[in-house]
Amino acid sequence: MVFLSEPPPTQADLHFSLFGFPVRISPWFWAVSALMGIRGATGPADLLIWIAVIFVSILVHELGHAFAMRHYGWNARITLYQFGGLASPESNWSMQQSHNSPKSQILISLAGPAAGFMLAGLVIAVLYVAERKIGFFFGLTFGTGQPFEFRSPPHMLVHDLLFVNILWGLVNLLPVYPLDGGQVSRELFMLYSPRRGIVQSLWLSVIAGGAVPLLRSCGWSSRAYTSL
Ligand SMILES: [Zn+2]
């Protein structure tokens, strides 16, 4: 996600720099990730894999937004917090409106999910090279050769990486504000109808928002492992 307001800094924040982007991680990020993973976890290794996957995947997603912002001339910083991640422009975004175009906004929004899909693609490529196979949602399988031992650490690692980067990426593209897909649909509506675009995109957001709990009940928000 981009542009939402950031949480206040705390003393337990972790700071580092990645590809020149300052990164801040709130302690609440770890707490919420652990809470999300604890339901399906069978032990500490299982939980640690989940937290590591969430951390890497959200960081990659925000790096996608941050690199796109840099491409359009903005310095970006990344924050990971209880609601996921944020990529924010370093200077005052509204002061830069003159450089701002709907096309750049749309590409910045799409770059987050795109980065996640690329990471998933990389994981799938590794499966083919290593001749390992994994079962996924909807009867899909990725890779070739020997299946992983069910719920072994490598199986959970690969499954969680694909799960978060593919499924969450798709959900994030729904036209629901403030998800990335909602930012894209708002820009598109504004482009075609500058006066009524915001209202129309909010209506679409409300309607499509109804799909989110429906998807959740189909298991899209919990780790459901598929055996081969
Ligand atoms: Zn995003």
C-alpha cells in the first residue's frame, strides 16, 4: 500500500537502509505477523518460517512501490507496521503535484503486487531447477519431480512464499480503497470522469469490498496447505 499515514515512531523500532531506501519496522509488525501465523502453527519453527515469509514478502512488495517512486523522481521510505507495509515519498507529496500524473500513480500502485508476483515467479523457477513439486490452491501444482514432505520446513517455506506473494497480491489488486487495486481504479475513474470519479470509485470500492470477507471464508487469509 502507499500514501496512508504512518504510525508514530517508538523506541523499539528497527531501522536500516535497503537499496538506499530508509526502512523502519514497528514492533507491532512482528506481533501482528505472529498472531496471524499462530493459528495454523504446529511449533516454533513453523511460526518463524511464517514471520520470515511475511517480512520478506511485504518488504519486497514495498520495494516495488519504492523503486517505482524513485523512477518518477521521488525519494521513498518504507515502514512495516501492524497493518502491513507503507512506501511513502520523502518530500511532501502534495507539494509535488505538478510532477504527479495519473499514469505515474497507477504504475507506482501496480509495482507493489508486481514485485510480489516476480518473487513468486523466482520461487517457481527454483522449484523447476531443483526438481521439486508443490501442491497449491485450486488443484494447481508448481514445479516438477519429487514432492516435498508434507509440512516439512522446506514445504512450509515454499508454500508460504507462494501463498503470500500470489494470493495476497491478487486480493490487493481488488478495486477496494485503500488497497493498491483501489488506488488504480480511483485514478482510472478520475481520468475518465474528473468530477464524479471519486464517488464512482468509492461505490465500486464498497461493492467489491463485499468480496473480501467472502474470500476470507474461502481460506484466502489462513495458511491452508495442500497435499499432493
Ligand atoms: Zn501496495
